[in-house]
Amino acid sequence: MQSRSAETVAVIVEAAARVLESRGLDGFNTNAVAERAGVSIGSLYQYFRNKDALLASLIERQAEPFVRILETIPPEVPFQTALLRLIEASVRQQLKRPELSRLLDFVERQAAFEDLARCTVDRIQHVLIEMLERADAPAVEDRSVAAFEVLSVIRALTDAAGERGGTNHARLATRIHGAVCGYFGIVMPV
Amino acid sequence: MQSRSAETVAVIVEAAARVLESRGLDGFNTNAVAERAGVSIGSLYQYFRNKDALLASLIERQAEPFVRILETIPPEVPFQTALLRLIEASVRQQLKRPELSRLLDFVERQAAFEDLARCTVDRIQHVLIEMLERADAPAVEDRSVAAFEVLSVIRALTDAAGERGGTNHARLATRIHGAVCGYFGIVMPV
Amino acid sequence: MQSRSAETVAVIVEAAARVLESRGLDGFNTNAVAERAGVSIGSLYQYFRNKDALLASLIERQAEPFVRILETIPPEVPFQTALLRLIEASVRQQLKRPELSRLLDFVERQAAFEDLARCTVDRIQHVLIEMLERADAPAVEDRSVAAFEVLSVIRALTDAAGERGGTNHARLATRIHGAVCGYFGIVMPV
Amino acid sequence: MQSRSAETVAVIVEAAARVLESRGLDGFNTNAVAERAGVSIGSLYQYFRNKDALLASLIERQAEPFVRILETIPPEVPFQTALLRLIEASVRQQLKRPELSRLLDFVERQAAFEDLARCTVDRIQHVLIEMLERADAPAVEDRSVAAFEVLSVIRALTDAAGERGGTNHARLATRIHGAVCGYFGIVMPV
DNA sequence: TATGAATGAGTCTTCATTCAT
DNA sequence: GATGAATGAAGACTCATTCAT
């Protein structure tokens, strides 16, 4: 029984993702999602209080694995290693579904998702701030600002790559790494 | 007569900007814009074929002065100087109305504005590519990719700063400059 | 088995009563009733053909004890005594759950419950008409009209009292008695 | 222009009244009202924020003329005269559209219309309380309770008459007067 | 040209009811 | 019998756009 429900929920969320990708934010409506999911509109509302709850699920589904990866980076790895892992995780995650990532990035900045977004951002910032507290980390004026801005750079460059399509992950990661090192005033390590 | 029309158009576009800023993309509708502009909805449609045309005007109004500035950077200034001017222009422009900039960045990526966006992006890229062709410019694999990505970094960091509010322009420009130099693999010049 | 069913039915009807009281007619829906009853929506429909059948049960449950009491007033008691018993029974019954009474009074007047309502009203009217046929009863033009109107007065004053809350039964009964006597053109007996 | 709007509003409100009368509270929906009014659903919402606002207008339209009449009863007329005028006004008003009156009486008791109802009730109570303060008025324990209850009796008897249909106003008024006098413990004056 | 009333397609959401398990 | 997931018709409401004045 649980599996049945869980499956339906998953089907609906994936349908929502596809509708968002194919029709954009304007064309994203609950009827379209239900149809795409092969489910009645009533069923959709059985599992999601409203349209925003559906989007929230989408946001969470997108963010969760990324945050999980970040949180499993062990504290003893050197700053640069951790940074590269973070960049790679971000690139891998976002380039899976670039358009979806881009749209959700926008959605989660809307007032209605403030709480959800803050929660995710806090977890990511926490990881980044801890990284910046390591002995071999670059000195910055304000760690929380730096964390936020570094994340922005990573996302922006990945988005840009996603928009172009067909990107080489490794090279992209290198370019991002360069930019982030530059941001920190570090001469990029070889 | 013409000036009268031009003025009305300007009033409507500014009203659109304000509505967008205050109510977000969801709350942006033509009736609200007309009301804010102190103009009848009929008049609005006299000057703008439809909602998208209004948004297009908004996008243009936002982009034009920035592009103009870029295009007036003389070709003989050194790469680093030009880069700093570009960054400063971008920061100044975006931080005037950060929320508006952020929203329009999103809007112009929607399918309906593809042409308009490409046009602006092309002009900016053109400038950047020319910059990258200078003798003292860093070597890059693909100038058009680099141009696009550098612009993304600048925008992202400015957006991030705008979201926080009350930012010091000069410091922000320095951080952005660092990131861009890093992107190019340049040790940041003093 | 039968007792089991009867118990379930009773639980559902009581749940319906509570939902009606707490959420009003607008918030009264079968899913809420099932939930409140701790029963699946499927079970509810096993016992009640549809929503109206549930409401009908509620109406009956509310009316039945009252009608029963009326019907057990012996024919030999004087008119005034019978009238007072009627008033007291009505007050006691309605003030137990004033909001529920008020709402059901409205519901039973809806077209869908015409038959049910007529049936109950007929039984009550029958009792009242018999009362009015007694030797010591006041003369009225049309007994059936009088019966109906007297009942209306009793209900209205009890509803009014119920709306205020915390009423003294005896005093209310006295006021109602006064009004009914006045209706009959009787100088209120001491 | 104003007259045009005012007319549309009046047409819609009258359509609402008719829909309410013919289909009851369950069948009362904005689409039906718009259709009955010969107006688009959009127009309906141009003039009424929502369904409840439409009902509120209906309630006001129904109550206003009645309250106005009450408020014009001069303070120097004797209590009994004033009472009769009140009863006659109520009867005349309610019997114009008995079903509508009954339904609106119910609607205005719903939580959503609390404020509106209180406002009207206050005005009516005010008149009644002033009446009860006159030298020739009967003594009552609590004037505000008495005012409320008398009004309830009047309404209930008129509703009852309306339900039967084809009532003689004068006789009904007499019966009501009797009940009210009885309520006050007055031997009905000739 | 300006106005703003009018339009109605389109969206979100609820809830009575069914039916496979 | 019991369950509760699923259904979809129906209803509230919005907003881009038109057009008579």
C-alpha cells in the first residue's frame, strides 16, 4: 500500500519535472502535470495540498541528493579537494537536467518558497563555511558571504554550460575551479 | 504628439518595472501595470501589442544603457582596463534595481523572448569577443564560450550581492574581477 | 453482527453531527465525517447511500426523541399542561445542541428532504391539532396553521436563546409560553 | 457611465436573488448567477470581489429598506403603534419574497457574514430598544434580549406564513402582534 | 485617441462517489 | 465487510484582450 502511494507520488513529481522542462513556468499547471502523470487531477491533490506543494517537492527532490553529497565530504580532506568535490557534485547534479535546474533555481527564490530555500541554502552554506574554517582555506572577510557567492558562481557557470548543451564535465569543472580560486584570490593550484 | 506618446510609453514601462519588482512575476499583469501607470488598460494596449511586448520593452530598457556603455569602451584600452569597466558598468546597472534585474534575467530566457535576448547577448558577446582578441588578452579555447561564461559570472555575483542588499560597489567589483581573472587563469593583477 | 453495524451507523451519525456543528453546512462533507468517525469513506457509503441519506439520518435522530415525547403526552391532560410539556420538550431538545438544531432546521427545509420533513412535521402537527381539539383549548381559525405557527414560535425563540448561549431553561420556557398564549389570544394563566 | 455600472450591478444582484430562490443555497453558484444575469462571469467578478460579496449585497439589499422604515418611526408614537408598524413592515418586506428572505436569514447567520449581520441587527435592536424605553412600553428584564427575541418571533411567523404561501397580511400581522404582546405579558389591546 | 466595461478561456481546487484489493 | 486510492465533474476566480463609446 505504501509502495503504491509512494510510486504515485514519484510519478507525479517526475511528471511535474517534465512539464516544467517542456513548457516552462508559464505552462506549468496542475492539470498538465496530472495528465502527464497519467493520473486524475483528484489524485494529484490527494498527494499535494496545492500547486506550490508540488513545486516544493520538486525543489527538494532536486536539492536533496546534492546536499547529501556535500554533507558526506569528510572534514579532514584538504580545502582544495573539498572544493573540487563540491564543484563536481554541483556540475553533475545540474547538468543531468539543466533546464529543470535553472527553472527551479528561479522558483525557489519566490516568496512562497522562502522557508524551503533558506533551509537548503543553510545546509549548503554550513558545509561551505566549515570548509572555509579549515587551516588550509583562504582567508575571507565574511565566510557566509563568500559561501553564498561561491555557490552562485558555481551555479551560474553550470547553468551557462547547461544552456549551451553537450558540455564536457571535466573541463567545465576546471573553469569553475579557476573562477572560484580567483574569487578567493588564490593562484590556481596545479 | 510624438513626445506625448513617448512619455506615455515611458510611464507605462516604468509602471511595469515597479509592478514586477513589487509583486513578482506571478503578480505581474497588464491591469495592474495600467493602474500603476495611471492609464487605462485600453491605452496600454494602444502602445503595446500584448503583455509580452511590454515585457520586451522592459528588457530592452534594462539592457540598452549597459550595452551602450560596453560599446563605447574604446578598442585601444588594455584588456584589464576594459574588463574592469565592463564589471563596473554591470554592477552599477544591476544594483540600481537588483530585483528587477534578477526577474528580467529570468524572463528574457523564456522562449517568447529568445530573439530579443539573443540580440542583446550577441551585442555584448561581440564586445567581449573583441576584448578577447586584443594582444594583452588571455588565451581561451573558445572566445564566444568565454564571453558568455564571464558575463554569467558577473551577473551571478551581482545578483547574489543584490539579494543581500546594501553592497559596496567597489569591493563587489574587486571580488568579481578576481573570479573572472581566475576563470581566465590569470593571476590577479594588482 | 447487526449490533456491530448499528453501532457503526451511530458512530457515523454522531460524527456527522459534530462535523456539522463545528464546520457548518459549507464544511460538511462525507470525507470529513468518515475521518471524524474513525471509519473509512468506503464504510460510510456502505451504510449510507449518499450524503443526503446521512443528513436524513441526522435529521431523524434529532427529531425522533422529541416527537416521541410529544406523542406520549396523554390526551386527558389539560391543554395548558400539554402546551407546557411541549415547550419544555422542545427547549430541552434544542438547547442540548443549539447549533446542530439550527442547522438541521435549515437542512430539512431543502427540497431533497421534503418528504422526510413533511413526515416529521405531520406527526408533530397531529399532536398539536389533537391538543387544539380539546375542550379547554383556545379556538383558532385553522388548527393546522396554528399548529405550524406555534411550533415556529417555539423553535424561533429557542434558536434565539441558543445563539446567545447559557440560557435558563425555565425562564425561556416561560417567555415562550407567554408568546404562544398571546398568539392564541389567551391571557397568560398564572 | 455610473448608471451603466449601477445597472449591471443591480441586474447581477437580482439574478443572484432569483438563482437563490429557484435553486436554493446548494445550487447558488457564480456561474449560474452570471448566466441568469445575462452577463459574463468576468463581469460578475468586476463588481463583486467574490461569491460572499455577492451574497452580502443580497443581504443588504434585503435588509436596508426594512431597517430604513424602522428608523423613520417617530419617537413620539405610542409603543403599541410603533410595534404594529414594525410588524407590518417586517411582514410586507418578507412576504414580498418569502423564500429569499428565509434563505438570506440563514446565510447571514454564517460566520462569513457575522460583521454584516451584526451591523444590521444592531440597527434594528437599537430601534427596538428605544421603543422599549418609552413610558408606555412593557417592562422587561433585558431590553436587548427582548428586542432580539421579539424580532425572532416576527421573522419566524412571517417565514412560516411565507412557506404556506398566499397569506393575508393583516391577519398575519394580528397573529404576530398577539404573540409579541403575549411575550411581553401584555393582555392584547383591542 | 482614450476609456474601462465586458468577455471567456483557462487554472486551481474540492468533494461526492466508486471500485479494486 | 472494510479500505482508501482514484476519479472527474463542478465551481470559484483571474487576467489577457477587445471594442463600443
